Amino acid sequence: MTFTVLVPSSVVREAEDKREATRKLGYVARAATVFRADRLVVFPDGEGERRWGGGFVETVLRYAATPPYLRKEVWGTRDELEYVGVLPPLRVSSRTGPGSESPGSLQEGIVTEVGPDGRVRVNCGLQHPISLLLPDGMEVSAGERVAIRISSREPVRARIVDDPLPGFEVQRADLPEVLARPDAGVRIAASRHGTTLSVGRLTELVGRIDDGDLTVAFGAPGRGLPAILDLAVEAVADGDGTVEPDPGFDLWLNTIPRQGSETVRTEEAMFASLAPLNLTE
């Protein structure tokens, strides 16, 4: 299953300062982590941006997704990262191998040196970088991130594996491009103007997305997906996916039908929407 979450470049448009914008993005990253998103995609909404746009949003989210033991080496000092101390820890769960051939936890490492005979030095959170043999057919360069399977820390026993990295990947892409990907699966637009999420509809949805691909898109505070896509509210009110012009969604879904606030912040909408979609049959 590939699980993709989309947020607009205007996601921090209501933040009063950079510190608050950074904190907000921390909770966006937390939601992506809690519900095991594979990709967190930032799509452009230039008209909705204010002081902090897509470059800032992408950088802070990429930093948040980087394991703490690699952040200094990967990022150094950047203006966008002035207040990253307020980011909540993600504490990404280590992925454990499914069988006897893949024991141990999976974590991220960064290649610091490429040596001869297919060996590389990798910083993966141990006391010192370690020398590891590349799997057959795998090529890497210095600075590249790789997945490390660690079966023992004392003594160190680890190997590079050709597996997806733990946590989520941050990308910037146009929304139509992401919705058209082969692994987009069921494509849901979260909007207060969509179809109300009822018990019956949730049961139907869980059956469609269980063990399948899923893409969920969110708007920005005070600027939902209809406004971002320049769609009339009436065009998405039925929520049946027959919106014209068609942005590419299968369903427009209102996951907070009784919201008590005029505006639901994006990070709040993420937790409210992804929790029921995370259920199984």
C-alpha cells in the first residue's frame, strides 16, 4: 500500500510568525507519521501564500522527517530552520523485518564516503560511521540516504538493504500530477463541502482502501480545496467525484460534519480525517 498525503504551500498562511509556522508544520509532520504516510506532498497554492510559501514549508517538513542523528550533517544552519527547536519529536517506529531473513530494526543512514570493492561508510546513528557492503547491483553516492537493517549494536551487525526508508518522504509536485500517478489509489479531497462521512460510507471506504493505495488532499485555513482549485462550492457539494472541471478526485469527503469552529486548521483536519480512514474491516 502507498499512502500519500497532500497539503498546499499555503498551509501556514495564518501563522503570526515563523515560530508559529514552524510549530504548525511540526504537527502536520506528526499526523503524517502517526498514520504512516509514505509521502507528504506539498502542492502549489501561490495565491494563498503569505509570508511563508512552499520553499519554507518543504524545507521545514524535510527537516522534521530527517532522523535527529542526521539533522546536523544534512542541514547545517539555514534561515528557514531558525525555530526547529519547537518541532515535536516524530519518534518514527523502527520497521522490523517480516521473516528470518530480515531480522532487526530498519533505520536511515547517510553515505559519508564511497570506497572500493563496493563498500561505503555510513552514518546511521551509531557512535561512529561504519563500513558496509552494498547489495549487488546497488549504486550510491556520498550524501545519499540508505536503509540500514541493524540486527545488533554490541557488537555492531548491520547491512544496507534495498528497502523503503522508515517514515515519510517529502516532495513538491503539482496536485494533478500526484493524482494521476499509478499508485494514487483512492483519491479523496477533504472538504467541509463534501459528502458527510457516515458510518455506512466509512464501511464502504474501508473496504475500498484496505491494503490498497490511498491519496488524501487537504486545503489551508480559510482557503479550502475548492478555493485553491477555483471550483464553486456547489460543484463539490454532492461529493460523488463528478466535479467539473474535474481535478481528479474520486470523492469529496467531509470528515468533521459537526465542526464547532468556523475554520478547522489543516493539522486538525489531518488528524480528524486520517483517523477513521486508518480503520480496518
